[in-house]
Amino acid sequence: MALLLSAACEKPAPPPPPPPEVYVTAVVKKDVPEYLELAGQTIGKQDVEIRARVEGFLETMNFREGSFVAKGTLLYTIDRKPLEASLAAAEADQKTAEARLDKANNDVTRYRPLVVKQAVSQQELDNAVANQDAARSQVAAAKAAVVRVSLDLGYTRVTSPIDGLVGTSLVKPGNLVGRGQNTLLTTISQIDPILFRVGVTEADYMRLAKRDTSRADASRASGAELTLSDGSVHPQTGTLDTVDRAVDPATGTLGVQFVFPNANKLLRPGQFGRVKVLIDTRPGALLVPQRAVQEVQGLYSVAVVDAAGKVAFRNVKVGPKVGALWVIDDGVREGDHVVVEGLQRIQDGMTVTTKPAPEDAK
């Protein structure tokens, strides 16, 4: 009786839990462009230092700091009066030297026939010729002095040598400039076009140098896309400009410059960004969503679900990232279904229920 009662009181065993539900997507195969991304900084096409070439007090500053100036625009004026006085003195010295030359010429002209008649000695004629040569040299020196002072007088008007963006003025009117050295006044940068300078490793340089521009997508291969620090993309593509002569032994990198049009004057020297250049196109690459790839201590793996719903974790060799996808060089085949969501609930060998992953999860 007791045995019958205990058997009647036992509860039936609960049913096994249903297999976990996961979202999967198929491995896709398509041609993938390979890009080289490099971080760098913008510099002016020309960065010209404006310096005072003569000594004097700065009288005026004739521009608005941070504005664009045209070639030949007057930037500064330096006090001209001391140099005007020097020019007047140099011109007077020139006239004096020319008068002495005239007298020396007259002496030589007068002495030559007298020497023939032995009215004067040959020594006197030689002295007159020597005085004539010395007078010519004095005239040449006086003319050079006038030219030099005239040049210095012209340097009192400091103009822009290029079209560009002028920086802040380092010297204000009233300051003495040019004493003992060429005082730096300001800097002007040509920013249309503007340069973008990066440092590349030797391996990246070889990839950049060996890219094939004869393909059908040569226009993309020759163009460089610039992404700015705020994530925006510069509206115009650039081209490779120059490559440094040698690798820097201190950093192990090679300096490379790209040139970008900058008609809207948005880019300024010193801005940071990233340039992206198309290197090659990888045909028939296998891609999976980045969310499907797990990394543990440098090893990458994906969970593949077969037609029976059985899970198998596979180690994979990853390639470059393309948007939200990841190129898989080895470990999967076209048509395999990999788990995108639910990786935390599954183990190797487990049976699962699959659903197609939504587009925003891929």
C-alpha cells in the first residue's frame, strides 16, 4: 500500500527546454576594394615668413589678421625718414665722385698732347691716368651705394609675395624692427591647394607605390579621400604629390604629401585628419558581419550553424574591415550561416533554432 501511494505522489519529469534561438546570416562573396588609411596633418602649399629687411620703427599695419590677402597687398610700413636722409647723402656722394671723374678725365685729355711736346713729364700723365681710374671706381661705388639705399628704402613697404592666408602679427606699430636680425612680422600660407602630410611605413609605401592605376577604376585609385577630425569628408579628392627622398631613421617612416583642392578655404594649416587611398580590389572576398566575429587573446572565431541547426565554432583568419563587414581569409565558405546575435547562449556542438538576422544587425 505504501509503495503504491509513493508512486502515485511522484510528479512527472519536466520536458527538456527548447533549443536557444539565434540570428544568423549567410557568408557573402563579392569583390572588395582595399584601402590604405593614414593619419596626418595639413600644411600650407607655401608658408612664407614675412620679415623686416631694414631697421626702423614700424609705422602701420595695413591688414586684418587672419584674412586672405592678394599678392602685392601692402602689409606694413616702416619709418622712411632715416633712409631718405641716407639716400640723399648717397646721391650727393655720387655727384661728388662724378665731378672728380670729370676733372680726372680733363687732366688726362690735357696732359696727353703735352707729353708729346715734352711740356709735362710722363710721370705727371701716369698720375693723371691713375687718378682717372680711381675716380671711375669711386663713381661706381657711389652708384652702388645709391642703389643699396634705394633698395632699403623700398623695403620700408612690406607687401605680400603670394596670395594666401595671413596669420596674426607678431609685431605692432611703434616697435623697433630689424635691429641685428630680420624680425619676423607674420606668416602667410597658400592654402588653395593645401597639402596633407603623412608618415607611412616602408610596407605601406610599397603598397602605395605598386598600386595599379591602369585598371578600370584608375580614377578611384588616383584619388585620395580626406576625413577631417569631426568625421566629415572633404568634398574634393586629392592626389599624391611628393614622397621624401629617404626613410627617417628615427621613426622608420617615409614622409608622403597629398595635395587637395581647397576652394572653399575650409582647410587650414595644422588640421589633423585621415586620408584614404584605394590600393587594390580583392576579387571574390568572403565577408561576415563584424558582430559575428569573436576575439580571444588574438584568436578570432565565428559560430557556424549547419542545416540541422548544430553549432560549430571555427577559428578564422581575418582580413581588412569593410564598413560593418569583415573579410575572412580562411575558415568559412560561401553560403555558410554564421551567428550574429545570441553568441553568449550557445556552445560548440549545441543545437539551436535559427532566424534570419535583421538588416540593422548585419
